[in-house]
Amino acid sequence: MSVSIALHLLSAILWVGGMMFAHMMLRPAAVRVLEPPLRLKLWVQVFKNFFLWVWIAIITILASGYWMVFGVFNGFGNVGIHIHLMHGMGIVMVLIFMYVFFIPYRKLRHAVIVENFQEGGAKLAQIRQLVGINILIGLGISIIASAGRYL
């Protein structure tokens, strides 16, 4: 179980920490330093790299989580409510990410390729809002993961 917890935790840190860094540090710096066309090109490249790691994190989180639930606890009937909350909130995060990846991110990439920077800016703003929601959910899951069994 120690391997599955470590993989689970490291993947969650990568995903939530990466979103926090991008949203709270990189975005404000890019706004101050780069003109909108360059900023949009930067974000396409950042997302290209980061989203690969998010896919890896999602697969690892789900595999390690189900490994613990079914391999150690013999199913969801034997875990506390905090595990159910983490699971449900995590699935919501995955669905939000998948929407971001398959809809606004693809449209952002296309807008940058055809140099429709107004459309690209709109898609980036949409991604930013959804990432903000996922950050809040991820922080909530982190609180539940660390303190849930004691609440």
C-alpha cells in the first residue's frame, strides 16, 4: 500500500501544484511581460507539456486509488466517507480536465495557428476559469485526504 499511496500523492501534487503555479505565478507574469499573441503562443506550448503530465497523473491517481480501494479495503463499502468524497471530487476534476483538453484547448491551438488571437484569448479565459475551479476542488481533496479520517 505504501507504493500506491506514494504514487497517488505524487501525482496529485504534480497536477494540483502545476495548476497553482500556472494560474497564480506564470499567468500574471505572462500578462505583465508578453503581448497577447506571444502570450497565447506561450500558453499553447505550456499546455502541450503540462497536459501530457496531467494525463499521466490522472491514470496514476485512478489506478493507485482503485488499487487501494479494491486491493486493500475490498471495495467502496469498506472505506470512510472521506474516500467517497475524494473519489467523487476527483472524478469531477477529471471530467473538467477532459472538457478543457478536448474543447477549449483544441480551439485555442487552432486559433493560434490561424492567428485569430481574439478567439484564442476567449478560449484561454475559459480554460483559466475551469482551471481555477479544478484548483479549488484539488485543494479541497487535499484537505480531505490529509484530515478526512479525523473529521
